[in-house]
Amino acid sequence: MKLKNTNAPKLPSLTGLSLGAAFLMANSSIGPGFLTQTSVFTEQLATSFGFVIIISILLDLGAQINIWRCITLSGMRAQEIANALLPGLGNILSILIVLGGLAFNIGNIAGCGLALNILTGISFSQGAIISGLVAILIFWVQEIGKMLDSITKYLGIIKIGLTLVIVYAAHPPIFEAVHHSFIPEKISLLAIVTIVGGTVGGYITFSGAHRLIDAGITGPSQMSFVTKSARTGILISSLMRYILFLAAVGIVTKGIALNKDNPAATIFESAGGRWGLFIFGIVLWSAAISSVIGASYTSYSFIKHIPHKIIQQERWIISGFIVFTTLFFVVLGKPKELLLMAGLVNGLILPFALAIMLIASRKLPVLTKYKYPIWIQISGWLVVVIMGSMSIFAIIEKVTTK
């Protein structure tokens, strides 16, 4: 009779760290920029925006699975992999990621301020400052890893649940939306690049992977676990985007124009009146504060490898990041264009960062000794080529339409 080894380490379940990492990644993407981008492009493309979401899911999966596998197989953060591949390359990647994180976090803080203005009537600046203090407090009250795993799950469920209520109230043409999700009437490369950039671009896709290696989830034995978590993160984020798209298309197909300064608010208010706007305030604050948490944590993880006494003060550095982005918004204000541009820029960073991970998987000794399925590599390079090409055309489209 074969006895069980009760001391053997157990593979974490999807309901534990895996789901926590997935929700961290998803919530990092579902912020004010996510709400703004989805609303703006739904108004432009109507039911055909569903096709953009479907294409973005395929691109997102190809990018995220490759990046998460590379990071967790090696046990190194993305910038450490890049530096091992070519000295200094990781520093360039860190600069790009942190700058993208700063840009998004300014928008996240702005979203917090707007949400509290809707819910309580206080000024945008006061709401931003209060939310910034709440975010800092969250990082200080308990162990950071456990906090990330729990709070991101609850905030994600709140956002999806409340937006479903608005979908019901908006009465969208569901059959037409689903039909055009696969057979679109029009396509926008700018929308695809921006949406992919807003889902897995910049710092976002690294958030969950860095969380996993911080929790000790590394090595080839964990690859099934990691791949499942990566897929779950994309599906959570895409589910929220499709739900919001249905709510938005229910409004725009009725001929209601979205407010240019706050397009997402128009959707919720038009569907649910005063209570719809109140729900929007809750959804927006949940989206914004969870993105503040994700952007701050992940941006710090890109300088965490620097062996300096000050840099190793994790809570203080993250708090400083939040204070800086809060003050930036309070001083300069309205970030709508910044949010849209940040999504496009993060879409440009994605093929660069993904190419580094793919080359490293074939060059670094720590990775080459593991079997790396060729179909995953091929899907990754397809994303690099497609996103790189579409990014160039998206920039041209952006410039020529001004």
C-alpha cells in the first residue's frame, strides 16, 4: 500500500492565489480609462464594437499567457529577465512601464474624485485627496499580498454585478450586438490597439504575474496553474467590458449622445436615472480605487529589484507614488485625453515587452531548459506582429483624424 506524503507541497487552487492574481490583473485594467474607452468606442462603432472586444480577447490571451509563463518559469520579474537578456534593457522597460503606470494612475485618482463628487457632492479635488488617503491606508493596514488577493475580488464582483443591473435597464439590442460581434459592419484599428493596450498593455499584464512570483508561485510544476490564472484574468476583464458595451449600445442605439467629458456617466444615468447615476458613482469609485491599488503595486514591482535601502521601503515608495499622482491631478485636472492616450501608448509598449519575453524564453538558460510549447510561442509572435503593425496604423489614424 502506497502511503500519501502529507508533507508534500500542495498545488494552490484556482480559488486562492490564482484567482487573486487574476482579479488583480483584471481590476488593474478595469479603471476609469476602461470605462471611458469602452463608452467612446461603443458610441463610434455601435454594435460592431463587440467585434473589437472579441479580437482583443484573442490578442490579450496570446500576450498574457506568454508573459506570465516566462515570468513564473524563471522566478524573475520582467525587468530582471530583460536585463539578463541584455544589460540595461530591463531599465528601459521599467521606465516605460512606470511612466505608463503614472499616466493611468492620474486618471484613476481623477476617477475616484469624480465618483465621490457624484456620491456625496464634494469637489473633485477633495474626492481625489480622500481616495488617495484611503488607497494609502489600504497598503498600510495589513500584509500587502493578502490585501491584494481579497479586496480586488470584492471590488471586481461589485463592478460586474452593478453594471449588469444597468444592462437590464438599458434594454440593448442583444441579438444585433452578438451578431455584429462576429460579423462587424465597421472596424477600427485604433479601437483594437487602444482596447488591447488598456487590457494587457503597459503595467497591467505584469501585475498578476508579479503577484504570483511574490507569493512563491514559480517553476514548471506550476504552469497549468499559471496558465489558468492568466486566462481567468482576461476573461474577467473581458466579461466586464462586454457587459458595459451592452449597456452602452442600449443607450447609443436610442440616439442618445454621450457627454464628451464623462461618456460613461451618460450611459448609467440614461438607463437608470438618478439611481443609475448613483450606481455609476459606486462602479466608478470601485474601478478607480482598485486600479490605483494595481497600478501602484505593479509600478513599484518594476523598481523593487534595485538593491537600495530606500527603494526597499515598499509601503513608503507606494505611498509616495499615490501622493504624487494625486497632487498631479489636483493641480492639472481633467484627464480624459490622457486616459485615451495612455491606452494607446500602453498598446505600443505591449509588442516591445512581449518580444523581450519571447526572445528570453529561447535565449536565457533559466528558461531554455524547460519545455515551452511551440503554439504558445507562435501565438505570442503573432500578437507582436499584429499589435506592432496595428499600432503604426493606429498612430497614423490618430494623427490624420485630428
